[in-house]
Amino acid sequence: MSSPKSPFEQYVVKEIPLPNAPLIRVIGQVRFPIIVSIEDMKYIGNFQERIRDIYPTLKPEQSVVLNLLGTEPKKEETVWRFFDDSENWRLTLAPNFLALEAVKYTSRDDFLQRFKDAITVLGECITPKHIDRIGIRYIDQVKGDELSRIKELVRPEILGAFDSPIGEAMAHSLTQNLYKLESGAKFSTRWGLLGERQTYDAASLMPLEEKSWMLDLDMYSESRREFSVEETISEATQFAETIYRFFRWAVTDEFLKAYGGEA
């Protein structure tokens, strides 16, 4: 279960299932130019019917859009959130994006197939002409007994000052990096110690009553392209593979063993 030598070398790392993985959320998102009619309940009906067997619960939400120039009042827009029966999966449709989120992740193949199915329905019912952004994000959160072993579970390069004489007194510390890859995609990373009742992203990360250690990996492309289900999923697959390669580079074999991984 050795770690890759470099997280950005172009090869596929064998996926090792972790039955007790600290993975708390996986998100796939596509953004497209605003389609105002998505806010119409009648317009959304066809989309809902296509996905209702898998995501039967609809919970519309109102989000506030601010005018940055201050010349117009605030505007509310509807965000359509669809859930499966367990509410482990959430599909969100807004006037300018579609996102799939999982809090009970089983495998990369399962997630990407669900993402592909959702984008297929988007193309058939909403018919966006272009995609402006594709993104995949994985968030791991180590807590409890495993947090006390964090120096065994992740690489020294990732621990930074936490693995030093001043680390014992550290209450909160996050490192954020942005990498620009040869493909043109961007890779954003955040890792470090999160203090009690602290969060840096209220939408994706609930604050805990205890300290935790985060590894938040987000890969995306912001180049506009014509809408294509196959090309979108191909790119999303490459992103997921790169994220996993970085994850395997960042953690040790002890991390994999701690969460039930086997060679």
C-alpha cells in the first residue's frame, strides 16, 4: 500500500476501499450560463419526474443574490434540492449549476455513474448549451482516537508546524494551496487542525464540539466548452483520479489500516 512518489504524475493509483473512511462529503458540480426558467415550478417538473425514483424528496430553498454594484435590490432565486430516501445523497439544481453531493460514499465508480446520470437528465430537460466550470471535491475529517495518532497517519510535509515543538500548543491551523496543472485545471488543497466549533465552509462542513484534522481536495476547470455528457464525465473522472492520487500521497499506510484498508 505504498504512497505515490508524486501526486501529480499521470497514472492511476489502485483504489483501496476504506470501510470506516473519514470521508465526510464528496461533491461533483457543473456550472453553466444562467437559465432563468429553471426557477419556474412548471419548468422543473420534467426534470423532477426523470430523477424522482432515485431522489424522491424535493426541498426548494430560497437563496439571496446580491448586486455587487449596489444599484439594484437583493434578489431571491430558487435552488431545487432533491434527496434520496436516506438523505445520504443530495442533487441540487440552480439557475446556473447542478451539483451532486454524497455523505455516504461507496466508490468512485458509483459516484461518477450517479453524476453522469444527473448530467444526462440536465442535458435532456434543461439543455444548457455550454459548461463554464467542472469541479470534483473530496473532504476528509479525522477526529477522536485517530486524531491523537495524526503524526503516524499523514506525511510530515502535510503536518508542517503541527509536527514540531510548537505543535502541542496549536489550537487551530489551516494551510491552503492552489496548484495550476499542465492540463489547465486547478487543484485547491486545504489541510490542518480545525478547532472546536470551527468551520471554514458552513455549507459543506458542520462545526464539531471537538478538534479535528481536515484534508479538503478540490480540482476544477473553468474553461468554457460545449455541453457534452461524455466529455464532462471524462474530465470529472480524471479529476477524481488525481484527487485520489494526492490523497494516497498525503496519507501513510497506517492511515489506510486505521480505517480498515487492506492491500
